[in-house]
Amino acid sequence: MKTDLKKILSVAGQKGLYRFISQAKAGVIAESLADKKRSIFGITSRVTVLSDISIYTSDKELPLKDVFLGIKEKIGDGVAPAPGSSPESLKEFFANVLPDYDRDRFYVSHMKKVAEWYNLLKEYASIDFEED
């Protein structure tokens, strides 16, 4: 089954990723990819759709989908570094996957999130994405 990044959400202050279920009066209803529990996130929650996220490179912004596909190409069936990995190992990993990433605007905190999201998608959804 292919993953539609337009329906995968990151919620500030919440661990993991969520699948969009429905719009509600007070916000959105989403289901955790990991434990399948549903939650309502109000209009004050900072909800981001993964398809809207891009990574800065030296000359453009690369959609997150393309970054995920680059990771998959480099590591195959392996997993990305854990979020608790050292900053040096994360930088080395992304330098290998995305050699022209912008070292001034793509921070280690971003690298941790991207690696964690990749591993969550690999485990609970798919790294095979629906076409736009």
C-alpha cells in the first residue's frame, strides 16, 4: 500500500506521526501510525502535513518525499540513524544522502525529525509514495 504524504501529519508537542482521518469542527481527527489511537487536535495545535515540508539545499528546496526516497536509495532495507544519535553521525548520514544540504539552515534538530519520520513510515506505513 502506498503512503500519501498529504495525509500524514506531524503535530508539535506530540511524538510520532499521525494519519489524517477527518476534519472536525474544532480541528482535525487523526490516528497515530504507531498505536492506531485517534485524537482530536484543536485549531490551536500546530499540525503540519509532511507533503508541505521541504529541506534546504545549496540551490533549492527539496520536498521531503524526495529526501525520503534518497534515504531509501542509500540504505535500502536498513533504518535511518536514531534521533538520539550523535550530531556528527547525523551530519555524516545526511551528507551521504543529501550532499548539497544547506549546512546553515538544515539543523541537527531537523535531521533528527527527518530520520525519525523515515523510520516511522518504514515501520508503520510505507516508503512507497503515491504520485502527486
